[in-house]
Amino acid sequence: MVRMIPQRELRNENAKLMDAVTAGETFIITRNGEPVAELRPVRRMRKTFIGRDELGRLAGASIRIDPAEFRRDLDSAIDQSL
């Protein structure tokens, strides 16, 4: 749930609001009743690339990936031409 708070509350209750944001709450900060900013938790970004060693660890098994076979699989699945 998003809660609207005046700028004054942000100034006066900074530590309390940071604890609430850390717990997952989101706030819209207002000035003279008009929304001016959003205070929310930072979203963790997912990695877009996982290396072979990391993939093996995540799979929970000793996976050996043959680079040549992997490349052939990619080439057959994806058109690499411009």
C-alpha cells in the first residue's frame, strides 16, 4: 500500500520512514498537497548473464558444458546473421 505523507513528515520522521521503506513500504511525498516524489525500496536487479561455473552450482550438479556443442545449440535455435 502506498501512503501519502507531507514533506514535513519526511523531514521530521526520517529514521522511522527509512525503517518502513526497508520493510517494503512505499510513500508519496507531497508539498502543499501536491505529489512531488516517491520513496520506495530499491528493486534488486537480476543478473542477465550466468557463467558456466555459476550455472553448475545453481543446478546442484557437476554439469560440464561443451562449448562447441553449446554454440551449435545456440546457432540452431537463433539466427546469428545480420
